[in-house]
Amino acid sequence: MPASRSPNFSTSRTSRASPAPRPRSRPYWLIVVIGVAALLAVIIAALPASIVTHFLPASVHAEDFSGSLWHGSAGKISMNARDAGALEWHLHPAALLGMAVNADLHWVKVGFVMDGAVTIDRRGITARAVRGSGPIEDLRDLGVAAGWRGTANVNLTELKSDFTAPLAAVGDIQVSNLTSAQFAGGADLGSYDLMMAEGAVGADGSLTARIADTGGPLEVQAMIHYAAKEHTGLLTGTLRERADASPALRSQLQNLSQLRGRDSQGRIPVDLEFSL
């Protein structure tokens, strides 16, 4: 009987074609976002600037509008019936998608000019890169005491508030050629720098800043503590006249030293309360 032969199976590799790459899904969400942003931009550009009156707090009044809600201005602004100058704004519509308002502001009060970027959302208001300068006497309607004169230079990195109290304040305000008709016969009092570092605002909304002279007839080293709830402040530190102090300034400091005395280095301690 013939030997049975096992069938001879040859193993051959079957070549499988690699699957075709799946087509990428189109980023429809991006198209929707761009479309919504474009629609918002068209709407904002069409709305008149005067529509902002519907969003202002009761203490703020604005009039003399021009331009649109996107890029407009209010020629007359008042806060608590006090003249607060004029304001120009340029909105960034994309921020509206995140339920926030983001704008570049240009503010003018007589000769005082200031620029900055502001963001407003449900948590509060934040201002960044606030830069400006001008005569402080032009800010009399906003709290600067009558009779004081000088030039202020504002350089604030950040200001933050929850609409009721300050949360952060970082930067400095320099005042030069300071004079007062009620102090030292209006003699030049020099230049000063008010500095607010990280953590200057406490948990209770109080503000602590350092003030120092940057030259002039009066040497000053002091701290300012401002209580926002009470609208009161306290300046504590030392004063000392320099060689170029005027006779009127020397006379007033001499009178002050008789009441407060001087330390071993000739400095006069001061405690000055004020309200805003």
C-alpha cells in the first residue's frame, strides 16, 4: 500500500494594505468661536457709545458721547456729582466670550492724562499698566486738597478690586516740585515717591505704602496706612530739613520740633491723620 503523503502546505505571508488615514475632523468649534466673535464685533461697532450709560453705577454720570460702543468716548464724566474728566475706550470683543469686558482706556482731567488696560468680570475689576502724569491741582475734584501743587507721575503695575474694597495695588506714584500755600509760605518742598509693593493691600482692604523723598529741602522717611472702610489714613515717619531748606520751612520745622522733639540724628517724628 503506497505510503500516504502529507499534503504540502506552503505558508505565504498575506500582505495587508495599511488602512487609509482617517480624515481629520474639522475644528468646527473654532469656526463657531470665530463666527461668534465676528458677530459680536459687528454688533459692538454698530451700537452707539451712549449705551454704556445703562451699565454705569448710580454714582457715575456720563454725557457728551461720540463713537461706538467698540471705540468711543464720553466727554464729561462725574462721580458723586464731582467732575471726573473725560474718557476714551477701545474694547476687545473677544473677552466677551468669557463673560468679561476688556478695554484700553485713555483718561483726561484738564492737564492730567492717564492710560491703562482694564478687565471687568463677575469677580471685580483689574487695571494693569496704568501710566500717566500731570499737575496734581487738576485732581482737586477727586480729593487733592486745595492749595497743593506739583506734578505727579503714575506708574502702576496692577490695581485690583472686588467692586467694594481694594484687593491689590502694585507700583509707585512720584510727585515733584511739591508746594502748598498753607505750608512754609508756598516754598518748594521737593520731590517724593509713594511705593506700593506686593502685599500692600491687606485682607481687610487696608493699604500700606512707603513714602520717601527723592531730593529737595526736606528729608522724609515714612509709612502710610489707609483704612478703606473708614476712609481714613495715618502717616507716620520722620522729617528733617536739608541745607537748602528755605527760612520759612526751617521756621515751621523748628516749631514742630518744639512739640515733638528730635531723635539723635536730628529727625522729627510725625503722626498725621487724614481722610479721603
